[in-house]
Amino acid sequence: MVEIHGECTGRFEVVREALAAILADDLGASVAVHLDGEPVADIWGGYADEARTVPWERDTITNVWSTTKTMTALCALILADRGDLDLAAPVAKYWPEFAAAGKQDVLVRHLLSHTAGLPGWDEPMTAEDLYDWEKATSRLAAQAPRWEPGTRAGYHAITQGYLVGEVVRRVTGRTLGTFFAEEVAGPLGADFHIGLPAEHDHRVAQIVPPPPNGEERANPPLNPAEANTLPWRRAEIPAANGHGNARSVGEVQSVLACGGTARGVRLLSPEGCERVFEEQFRGTDEVLGAPMRYGMGYGLDTGGFPGPRTCFWGGWGGSLVVNDLDARMTVAFMMNRMAGDTLGDTRAITIVTAAYEALSAG
């Protein structure tokens, strides 16, 4: 049996049992459950490397792929709550060059809900191009939308981070990673990074890609092993290269679950948190090929979670964070061995189910 480290309080021991069952034939992972902003489960186990020579430790972090989008969305919600960013305004109000090629009517909320018509770049891109912020953003500013903004949704897997990130940069004068570090992670003491400083390299768990399935993933074609390279870590890719663990993801996202305040730190008003539930799209996402409901920067519950006022998002290969604003609960699962499905797999759902089981037992 794999040893699970960390603490679970009382009835949340069932979450430890769930992680132990997962890691019996997996690699490494961390799980956190926050209730009323406080940790009731903070556990981890397994290995940080594919060779199983480096244990997953308390401070191990890993690339969490699109779970990063929840951090980027939170930055936008914070700016909106402060009155610095109007989510219903044209993007070009803040980023004038963006009005090119018929995008004058693209709104900030379209960026947050994958409805802007910019799910990828039209010009060929390489992974290296993602490390050039000016190139990535200027190309998006110059191209035409692929559909009338707001009428359809197609997952902006990588582009969303550059789009929202550039708006944040224009509004604040700071890059998304810097704004997040100074205004979110710093005040909360959360070990989450968008653009990873070199001093943290020694504790990064290697991403283990899934078996190849013969499909190219958008433009640029992205090999998941790219996440193990130093250029990827150093860049700011606000839709895909956040580094953290379940504890730090939960520490940040529990602010949203708890009406804007967690552990004595207020980042949002209760009204600012409610904006996440302003539905922007309901239907089939044309990139994912799956039924989705999008609010302001998060996926919204379609009946799969026990709590109706739930928002979530996950990362390529399996990471996931779920915020239940009625239960004031946040559940996070971060791992390093990727599953083959873009939309994740059953591991995180097993953890979320266990957390709700514990909650109902209270």
C-alpha cells in the first residue's frame, strides 16, 4: 500500500483512502480540501519522477496545465470587482490594436468564456513562439475571429491566457504572472507560480505524458514533455504553465468558494464572486466536442456535482479544482502522470466524490 502523507481532519479520512487507492497503481499526486477556507485535507504521496526514485514531498509542485486558467480568471474577476476592468467592454478599449480584422465587438467576457472566436493562431506557431509574449499576443490581435464572437464556443486552450493576460497587462502595467504573484499568491502565502523562478526547479515533479494517440494538439502542436523544459517553466503561459500543488491551488481558489475572503485575506467582494455564475455559453464546445456551460472564466455545473452553485476547471491529463460556493468547499487534485483524455479521467472525480461523501457525513 502506498503511504499517504499529510493530514485529514475527522470525517475527511475518506479522502485519504481515495488517494491511497489511486496511487496504488499510479505515480504521484497531491490532494487538498478546504472548507470555509481552512484545510480539512492536505495530503500527498507517490513519486515525483517516472523512475520512482524521488518521493513526492510536501512542497513538491508540478505543471498543472489548464487548471492555471482558474488563476488567470480570478485575476480578471479581481480587477472587475475593483472597477478597473469592465467585463462587458470591448477588448479594444484596453488593447486598441485588438480591434483589427473585425474584432472591435469582441468583449472581455468573450475571452473568459471561450466564445471570442480565437481558439488558436492562424499563422503556424512553434512551442518556442509561446515563450515570446509579444509575438503570441500581436498575432492574435491581428487575426480575424473564426466565428461571430459570443455566438459559439470553442475551447481557447492556449490562447485564452495570452488574451486575458494582455488585457491584465494593459490595465495594470504588470504581466499576468507578476499581478498574480503580487496581488493573489503573495497575500495568501500560496505556492503557485505563473512563470517559475529557477530557485524552485529542484522540487518540480516531472510531467509524464500519456501514450501518444496520433493526434496533433492544436497550433502549435504541443508535446506534453515540453512542460519539463526550462524555457516552458520560465515563460508566462497563463492558460497552461502554472506550477503548484493541490494545497496552493486550494488556498487560492477557496477565496472564490468563501465569498471573497479566506484565512483573513479578502480579494473579492461577495458580489464579485457571484459574477462567475453569469452564464456566457451553454451548448457543445466545438473544439472539445462536449456539452459545456461557461461562466466568467470557469466551467459551470451541468448536474455532475452535488452542489448546484459549483464552478470548476481542470488541466490536460487530469488535474482539477472544484469550488462549491454553497458548501464553501474547494477540492483540488494535482498529479504528474497524465491520462490520455483532454478532459481528464476518473481520478479527480474519485477525490471529489470522496470529499462530498465526507461533507454529507458531517
